[in-house]
Amino acid sequence: MKINKEEFNKYVENNVFNTLTEYNLISNNEKIMVGISGGKDSILTLHMLYNYKLNSEIDFEIEAVCIDEGITGYREHGIQTAIENCEKLNIPLTISSFKNEWNYDLDEIHDLYKSSCMPCGVYRRYLLNKISDEHNCDKIATGHNMDDEIQSFLMTFSRNDQNKFSKFGPKLDKIHEKMVPRIKPLWQLPEKDVGIWCILNDIPIHSEECPYSTTSLRSDVKNYLNKLEEKNRGIKKDIFESFKNTFKIPQKEVELVICEKCRQPTATSPCKACRMTSEINNIKKDL
């Protein structure tokens, strides 16, 4: 089916802009840090925030950060794509790596855990917050789309991890002066539409699949939902609307402290990143 580029671009822009305005994701004079991997979702987020800044009455700053986990033959391509898009939009980009922060790449520690996504997620979230806080940013914009949100909710539901239910939604509240809250501009946009937008507009993206992604529960949930969608078109949207209208769970109040080792905010000290680093260093000593 032939797609009208102008109409489709307007649909995507309206979808994202409506999320930004309906949920008041960005306010005047804020500085927004966009976490970009070079993949389609984060790159679309970057472009949509740039367009929103040009077309709305809200005045705000945009920066970007790219985290280099250290995956040989994979991450360098994403970094290059991130650089290209930031240069095109004249948006400042910071690149930070696991290697510089902890002296090892994900490639060196990926087999120490059942899923490589566990240490990767802990360290990525740590660096995203640390860098955003150091740059005095008010919010972190991530590329989580509608499909990602459905997957996250089903994973949380299946694990009965009730503490994470409150993270469902397009934004999180600020719960500590050094904890930068997240926003999700693509929250109501299906993943397939993200890909179509990038292709239609000839936007450079990093389209390779992470070589470690198959070790995660998310990969299984994503494949299952895609199969359901093939047989029952529109079911993912129905699931999303059900969650959206049923689970209006207020964000749980959490009293954070400062990690005794790295001085970053955490629920318990030492923080998860520091505890994991200590575990990894002890394992590496014994090898």
C-alpha cells in the first residue's frame, strides 16, 4: 500500500505533539536530555522534540547523550548515526561509555549474568541520570514507544513486580534533587509507525539488532505480541488502551539516599550499580 508522505508525517507529528501537550511533558525554560542509541525510536524522539521546539510556544533546550556499552561490531554504528543526526539538527551530543566509567565493556561481562540486559540496563540508567544531572537537565526523554510500554507492563505483570507498576505512563515525577525524571514522547505511537517514518524521510538510523537482546524476557514478549498482532490486527492498541484506562496507579513515594560510594541517588546504599560493580570485580579476580 502506497503511503502519502505528507499525511503520514502529519499523523506522526500530531501523535507525538498531542502526547507532549496532553501530559505536559515539557515546560518553558526546561533543558531536556534525549537519550539516543542511534536506533529508530530514539532518533525519531530527537527529531520530534526538535520540531516541537520550532512549532510550539514552549521555549526549551535540547541536548543528547549516547551510551557506549562496548559491543564490538554493533555500538560503533549506533554512535555514528547519533553523531550524524545531532550534527544535522545542531544539537549538542555527549558520548559516555561503560569502559571509561567502570574499566570494562559489556562484551567483557555479558556472560556473568543470565541475561546481558540486566547489567546493561543498570549501567545505562545510571549513566543517563548521572550525565543528565551533571548537565543540569530537567528531564530525560527516552524513545519508548507504545509497543515498548505494552511489553514492559506485561513483563511487570507476569513477575508480580508491583513496585514498578507506577512507572507505567508517559512521565515520572521528580523524587530526588539528583534524580532526573523521564518522559516518553512516543508513548502512544506504535513501533511500526516509527520505522515507516524513518524510511519515508530517509533518516539515518542504526537498524541492527543488539546481539545480546535474545537473552532477555522482553524479546520473547515482543515476539509473542507481534504474532498476536498478525492474527488479530489492532490487538496491541487494544491492550495499550486497556492498560491506559484501567491502571492509573500513582507513583509510589520512595525515600532516596545518596550512595556512599558514587554519591548518586539510590533507594539503598550502596546503589545497584556499585553493588554490581563490586560483584563483577570479585568475579574477575577469581577467574
